[in-house]
Amino acid sequence: MNTAYVTSKGQLVVPSRIRRRFGIKPGTRVNFVEEGDRIIFQPVTREYIDSFCGIFKLKPGEKSVVQEHLEERRAEREKENK
């Protein structure tokens, strides 16, 4: 277990071992997620962002919400123009 202290300015120093392990560099954005009585510290690194790649990929034959909306609008315009 690693321990850190919060400074008088509310800053938290992440131990170097943790920074190296998770690729936290100066300027790395960090999300704090509340989970019950715990706080999850999630660095937003390239690897974290890449982990979402393809998560919203459509299955064959599926239409995106945007495609459905555009088709509905097109149908409405055609109906109005008749």
C-alpha cells in the first residue's frame, strides 16, 4: 500500500511507483469516480482511451441513432412536400 498526503492547496502527490506503473506524466488528466464510500483515481492515458475503441461498434444490419434520425427527417420532409 502506498500513502500520500493532501497539501494545504488540496494537491495530492502520486507516489512515483504508481505514476510509472500507470503512465502518469505531467499534464495527465485524472478522473475521480465516487463508488460508495471509496474514490477511484482513474488516469486518462492513451491506453485508457484506446480501451474504448470499438465499444460502440454497430452489429451488421444495425443503424446508428444518427442514421435513424436522418431517415426519419427525410421521410417527414418527403411527406410535407407531397
